[in-house]
Amino acid sequence: MGNSSSKYYLKVLLKILKGVAILFVITMVGCLIADKICFIRSDIRYEWYSGIWHGLFMVPHWIMANVFDKNVYCQAPNHTSGYVFYWWLMLVFHTFVAFCAIGPGTSIKK
């Protein structure tokens, strides 16, 4: 009985580690894309369509600003009210998709 439960916990641990590794790779790719093609400048006034783009890349911007200690904005300092609306809309959408991607959890029952 002990051998069976240890195999179960090992499978669960491996599944969690695989998920963490995939999330790490996706986050690093997002940071690279955000740094190269979605850099937020303080001297530009951003419109609503930029709010969509910046809202989708908010997580990589936040990670670059806080984890990598880079001078990066998560939201443009000079923007319109439409920008704020679409920025929040895309952030909520991004969060919803991330929770849906997690799936039903780490259960390995059949």
C-alpha cells in the first residue's frame, strides 16, 4: 500500500513540475516579446487600441518591472480613458484564459 501511494504522489509532483516549467517558458517568451515589440514609452499618448495590446502583455511587463528590476511600465502614464477601459478588459480576459488553461487540476484519476 505504501508503494502505491508514493507512486501516486510522485506522478502528482511530476505533473506539477511540468506545469511550472511550461508556465516559466511561456512567461519568459512573453517577457521577450513584450520587451522587443510592446515597450511602453512615457512620451507617447496611447489610444484605446494600445490598451488592448498593453493589457495582453501586462503580466510580462509586471514581471520585468518587479522581478528583473527593469525600468518598465505596466500601464502607459500618458493615455486616454479608452486605453484604460481596454487595458482592464484585456487584463481580465488574459486572467480568465490563464485560469481556464490550468484545467481541472492535478488529478490523475481515470
